[in-house]
Amino acid sequence: MSGEKLTDIFAKRKAKEEAKSKNIKPGNVKDFAPFIEKFTQDQLDSWKSQYGNRELIYLKVEDKVAVLRPPLAEDLGDYLTAIGTNGMSKAVALIVEQLWIDGDYELIEDEDMFIAVFLQINNILEGKKGEFFRA
């Protein structure tokens, strides 16, 4: 395959991904049933209330779920500092630990599931970082 053709293919893929990302917020869950089933609606409402009615972070990988509290500016600062000093994977592990409310431990213990969590958290925090710098 020619280099020009490959460049064109990747450009189209990037354009599709960009269009999708404008329509869907990272970490935006549409089906809350697995979370309600595991934690109950009352518990989810209680956690949301506990954190000033800010949106919680809902993570789902296969049939495993977790709920994280919303990040604060300090958490974002810790995350950015950890990226610079320890690298991205350790920064994500740090922030997941800080924000963790409850969930399936397999999301942390299983390497493949943690990779999916890593990608979700990175997208969520990059979005928050973008909101922070645009404000």
C-alpha cells in the first residue's frame, strides 16, 4: 500500500473519531442498569449528593462496573504532576485510586480491563483539562 493511500486512510479515520467525540462526552454512560443493579439507585443518588450533585464517573468494562467521584482541580493537578514525574500509566492508577468510590476490583487487577479503564479515565480527564484551560 502506498504511503499516500495509508495517510489518506488514517486521515479519514481521525476525522470519523473527531466527529464521534463531538457527539459523545467521554465516560458518558447511556445504560445505567448495571450500575443500579450493583449499587441501587438510592446509593448512586446518595453518592452524587455527597459530592455536591456533580456527575459521578461511571466506568464499565464488559460486565464489570465502578463508580468514581468527580475530580476536583487538586485531583487534576495531581494527575498532571504524576504524568510528568511517573508516566501516564502510574498517573491513571493514582487518579483512579483517589477517585474510587466502589466497584469491581477486576477493573484494577485484570490487565486487559485496566487498559480499558486507563483509556476511559484518560479521555475523561483530558476533557476536564480542556474545559479547565478553556474557562
